[in-house]
Amino acid sequence: MMLQHPFISSARLLIDDAVVDVMMKNRQLQNNDAESGGILLGLRRDHHLHVTSLTTPCPADKRSRMGFQRTDKLHQAKALAAWRESGGVVDYIGEWHSHPEQHPSPSSIDTREWRSICQFQRKPMVFLIAGTLAHLWSGVGHNSDVRQALPPLA
């Protein structure tokens, strides 16, 4: 999937199909399914952001119908392993989670947490939300601003 970087018109947000496939398998399709989530790993090439892999819920994460808290240390361990195996090229590039809605959009809790991540990281970060249909909300955060990433203009 290729999207327009919402802050830099000449840059793109790339999301590997395998990442989207895993997110779609972790959607909340039943009325009692808990939210899923994890971290996004990928590459920064100039201003382009390329999501190449992700983590999925781990045993110590806190999950409910309307919430996901990434608390398991396995996410960080997987990110560190990917960084080491890639010679420092693959890095933590963002967060993802599911929402129990057909067309997902960030909640005020989501945007508050994402802004905090961006201010701590001091570089653009990717945020994805999988809805119950095959819809994906995609965005980029930088400093204290989070904007939706849309398909490039033709």
C-alpha cells in the first residue's frame, strides 16, 4: 500500500502487504473480540516511511473490547532483535491497533498517546488502525501533530 506522506508532499508512506494482512487477521469481527495491537517496524529512507513488519498482541498486554495497552516487554525485544539483525536499519516506526468499527478513526485517547510518542521520538511516526471491514486508517505524527495519510494524487 502506498500513501501520501501528510507532511511532505514529495514523500510516501509505504506499508507492506504482509503487514496489512496480519492486521486484517487481527480485526474485531465478533461482538466480544478484544482490541489487538502492537508496534510497527520499518525503514526511514530520506522522508519516506516504509512499514515492513509488526508485532501482534503478547501475553502480558492488556486487552478489552474498547482498549489495547501494549505492556508486554516482548514487543521491545522483537524491535531490538530486528534492529540488530538489520545492522541498525530496521527501527521502531510506529504503533497499530484495531477498533470495533467499520470505518476506524482515532479516538482522543489515541491522538493524545500518539502525540506523546512523537514528542519523545522527535521524528515522524506511523499510526494505523484496523476496522472491522477491510478498512485501515493510516496516519503520520510529527511533533505534536497527527495527520491522516491519503492515497497520492494522480
